[in-house]
Amino acid sequence: MNYKTLLKENTVSAIKELYDADISEQQVQINDTPSDFDGDFTIVTFPFAKAARKAPMQIAEELGQYLAEKLGSIIDFNVVKGFLNVTVEDHIWTASMTEILATDNYGQTTDLAENVMVEYASPNTNKPLHLGHIRNILLGWSISKILKAAGKKVTTTQIVNDRGIAITKSMLAWKKYGHGATPESAGKKGDHFVGDYYVLFATKLAEEYAQWISTPDAQKEYEARKKKDLEKDNFFKAYKDTYFNKYSQLGAEAREMLQKWEKHDPETLQLWKTMNGWVLAGFDVTFDTLGVTIDKTYFESNTYLLGKDIVEDGLKKGVFYKNDDGSIAVDLEDKKLGEKIVMRSDGTSLYVTQDIGLARQRHQEIGMDSMVYVVGNEQIYHFDALFAILEKLDEPYAKKLYHLAYGMVDLTTGKMKSREGTVVDADDLIEDMIKTATNESLERNEITDLSQDEQNQIRKNIALGALKFFILKVNPKKRMIFNPEESIELQGQTGPYIQYAYVRTVGLKKYLAEADASKAQAYQKLEKEEKDLIKLLIKYPDLIQEAAQEYDPSIIAAFAYNLAKAYSKFWHECSILKAEEPGAKEFRFLLSQAVGNALHDAMELLGIDMPQRM
């Protein structure tokens, strides 16, 4: 039994016996004793004052006496104001470590009590994956792993945006300027190849717009809409979208291509299938490099009409209403979300229409009890409205939907812009980080005795570990700045720092295999650094549950870093191979194994592979 649980149970009994008062275990707050005080656990007695009708300090003194007598494992206690600090015998810690080592998949549970769907990734097929997608993908993948570790049955999913005007922009640019080129003939991954045409379209449109600005039509538009003191340059900067829809030849051709797609024109559909195929093949390569898989993929081309029947049915039932212009809406004022249009006046659907239908379809197909949408925080209103609508429709899963509204990723050089081609492609970033890891590895010259394939795999693990940990160590809701150079350092809160601590534990395994582990029982007096490591290990199961409840991988990242940091201190302060006390060497071998196991498992929950050498 966890010693904190034992303390809670006996504290409840103590309050009953000492003061004839009833409290619950939930009222008993037990913390780790701060490092500047003596003790292992601190019991907060302020919540008992009313029931006991005594001052917290007196309660703490009497409670300390009771627990010391009741539990033979408490060797000392002290009172600081209303806080009771207790110190327990070392065998409590050694027994905990033994139990941890004997537990398969320590910290994880296999209850499978709830069926959860996690949606993430969901890219567009007009451009390659970039740094922003990486945060989304890594968050979704890690959360799915953490939820599984917490006892959930998890299905991962994405919905790929493979239709619309952005897609036809790339298609049109290839048709006009591609001259039959393919990813193979260009020597490029398919998503990069198609993405180049999306950027090319934007370039050609800018050239067309620059020429149009000097025409009489442009001057007429400016004169008709200009406001006092509005400079012509500023007017035309803001007029680009209107130009695209009203005057642009390229815009007209892109819209015409979209209309042909919607009418199932064979030639347009074939080009669409071909170019989407190129992009999806490129995505698969990137996903494979990141070590990420998705159980079920939906495509907007198949789902964009979903939800229309639900809206029509909801209109009949009075959930929705029709506006004077013919659009269908829902009143969400009770959620302070105003009016939400769910179908346009011309009968066409919106994103929310599709999401209503897709949620129901997923429930019917998979029977999920809850769902997590990993989508950037610019979509908070959309998901608040979607969840409110699903509640009004009495969908059985509606009260168990969660939007993980993560913050954007900036570079040290500023924001990214897809249309201007200033984004950091995921593949380019990964390649650059592997190059950096390779250069640093060659400078250290520590793994050159291995085969080239083994060296390459280690360097890839270090590079991806650096990238993933730097992204996931930040609370998802916070905006962050990605710094590649900082992420790959061997010092500080980085992936390589934790991997290095793990490699140290791996190096001791051969000694453990040769040692008589039973001798560890002779080791009686723990050093502070040893006790600190065991305390951290004991926390791990609760941290998995907390990370699952909060949908926050940074909780696991912080645990891994704190454990690696504590192990580094132990490594320098406590002799291992030359330990002289009876059983100390064997005990420290076992402790290192427990730490290594926990580091490996925690980093696995972040999607990070651990190297055997560095």
C-alpha cells in the first residue's frame, strides 16, 4: 500500500479516536515535506480544527503522538504551526522500491473503463506539414498514449481537409505551370511538391494583383471605398481578398475548377486524386519518421455533407430555427455564445454542420464515450458552439467532449506564414536536427565503435527526442517559441539530458546481472539522494492520472526531467561501483534499474525513443 494512503487512513482513525469527530480521507491533505524542514511527509491539520475544536498546532502534536504509537514505522515528527512533519523508517522506502521493480508497467493501469477518441493532425492537402502541425501531432499522439496508460481504450483519428478553394489553387498552379512534372521527376516528397505549387499560385496572384492596381478598375474601387486619410497602399493591402473574388483571372479559374470538382468532372477529379495522393504519401513518410500512427482517417470530401439531415431534423424538433434569409440557426445565448448559423441560406453546410454529423457518425462506428479534439486555440468559439449544439441535440456523448485548445508555435525569428512560404517544414526541421545531433556526436566521438546504421539510429533518436521533448514540456495551452539549438543541448530541461541519464542506468545493467541482488537487503541506511529518487518514483502513477485528466503531457515531461536531475545528483553524490557499505552497491544497481525503467516509460508516453548509447 502507498504510505500516503496508510497515513490518510490512520489520520481519519486518529481524529475519530482523539476527538470523536468524523472526517473523510479526502479531507486529509498530505504533501512531501519541503526540503528546508525535517521530515518525509507533511500532514496539514488546519482542516481538522473545527471538528476537533482545538488549535491546529495542538492537533498536530497530538496527531503526531498518535501516529508514532500506532505506526511503528514513524521514527520522528515535528510541528511547524499547523503542519505535522513525520519521518519514516528507511525500510518503507526500500520496500516501495522493491514493489516498483516487481510491478510490470509500473504506474499504468489496464482497466479500459472508458472508450476515448482523440482527433489530431488533420492537415490540408495543399501543403506539407510544418512546425505548427508538429505540435498538434505530438500533443495528440502523447495524449493518446497517456490516456491508454491511465486505463482508457483509445482510438486515434484525423479528418483531412482535401477539398475547397485552397486545394484547387495548388491544382490550378500545377495545371498551368507544372508541365507534367511529378514528385519523382522533381526529386521531391509529394507534399513538398504540391506545396510548392500552392506558394507559386500565391506568387502569380501577387504579380497579377500588382499589375491590376494600376488599372482604371482599381482606381475606381479605391475612390468608391476610400475613407478620410486612408492611404492608397493601405487600401490595396486590405483589398486582396475582394480582388481575388471579384477581378482576378486566377481566382476565377480556381473557383471554376472547384465548381467542376463539385460537379464530378472526370478530368478535374482525376487531377484531384493524383495530387492528393502525392500529398498523402508525403504525409505518411513524415508520420513514420515521427513514429506516429492514426487508427482512422476521415476525408472532408466524404464528410462535408454530413450533418445536414441532423439539422433538418433539429429544425422540426425546435432545436434550430430558420432566419428570414433562409439560413438555419441555433440560439446559444444560454452559453453566452450568441446565435450560431448551422446551415447557409442557400442550403449549403458549414464546418459546424459537418462536425455535428461526423461526431454522430464516429459514435455510431466506434461507440466512443468521450472525445478529445486537438485543435489550435483560434478555434475555441467553434468547439464551444459545437459542444453546446450537441448537448441541445441530446447526443449521449455530448457532455464528455473536450477541446485541447493549444497555443501557437513561433520561431525565434517570428511567426510563420504558409502562403508566403516562410513556414518551417516538418521534414526540413527534422533533417536539420539530425544533422546537429550528428555533428555533436562526432565531436564527442563516443559511439564511433558502433556500425554506421547503429550510429545513425542513435542520432535520430537524440534529434527526435530533443524536438519532441521541447514541444511537449510546455503546457499545451501556452503559446511557445521553438529554439532548435536550445532543444538539443545536453544540459537543462531537454530531451537529450534525460536520455543521457537513462543511458547511465543502461550502463549499470551488466554489473547488476553479475551481482547478487539479494545482498541489497543488507543496506539499511539510505542517503538523502536515494530517498529523493524513490519519492519521485512513488509519485509516477498519480502523475499519469493527473496528466490524463488534464490532457497535459508537460506533467509527464516535468516528471522525467525531475527524475533525471535527481539521478544526476545521486550519480555524483553516491558512489556505486566503489560503495563500501554492505549491500550498498547492489541496492544502487536496483535503484538505477527502477529509475531507468521509469525514465524509459515516461519518455515513451511522450513518444520518445531512448538510445542505449550516446
